[in-house]
Amino acid sequence: MSNQKGFSLVELLIVIAIIAIISAIALPALVTSRLAANEASAVQGLRTVGASEIAFAATQNQQYTNMTSLVAGNYLDSRFTGGGYINGYAYTAAADASVTGAPVTGALTPPTNFGVLAEPNSSMGRFTYGIAPAQVVRFQGVASGSTFPTGSSAGSPIGKAT
């Protein structure tokens, strides 16, 4: 017998099969984690926009504005008006979106009101969120193939207890 060292083909195939099984189990969990991270980022982004609107209104005789003015006044960074996506979500630059469930009479249009939506890019998030002067982030819609959390619907505040 010769003294050859190495792995046999069967041993290598077994290792590859084990790696494939582990990746098949882990991949869906990673995708779900990515969606959850994008959604948490969108909620925080809306809270940032809401706080920026309140800070702007505090210095402008209780008048709100659009996101372009918030960026120009250094209340927000330029990512919010670039027209692209921030962690898979795009924000309404005009700040005049209608936010379902917001306790505001009339349109959510600056300068007397505002409404901002965070809408996901395809497969980057399950929910559309919105914020208005009440500073409550609310569900606005769902992506195809998704449903609202149990007990929630369009206009429901996020984290609402059922």
C-alpha cells in the first residue's frame, strides 16, 4: 500500500452536502433579517423626518416645509431628497403625502401640515409607513404577498397592541 494523503471523493461530497443543507436552512433567516433591518431603518428614518419638521416649524412660526428645504436648512442629510433608496426605502420628498389614520383635518400639505411616506423598493421591505404632525409612524400599505401584522391595518400605529 502506498502512503497517499488526501480526501476521497465520497468524503468531499459529504462535506459539500452538509454545507448545502446548512445554507438552505440559513438563507431564509438571513432574508427575513434583512427585511426587518430595512423596515426598522425606514421607521427610524420617518422619525428623523418628523423631528426635522418639528424643529423647522419651531423656528418658522409653526410652518412646515418639504424635504428639499429641510436638507437645505441642514435639518436632514441629502440622502432624503436624492430620489434614491435609503436601506431599500424611498421617502416622499414633497412632504405632502396623505397618511391614513393621521389625526389631521384637510390635506397633509406644507406649510400647515405635512405627510411623509417610506415606500419599499421591490423585495426590500414588506410595509409602507407614514408619519404626520402627530409624530406617530403608521402602517400605510403592504407589498404584494405580505399582510399586515395581526390586529393591524392601514392607518394603524406600528407596535399597536392587539
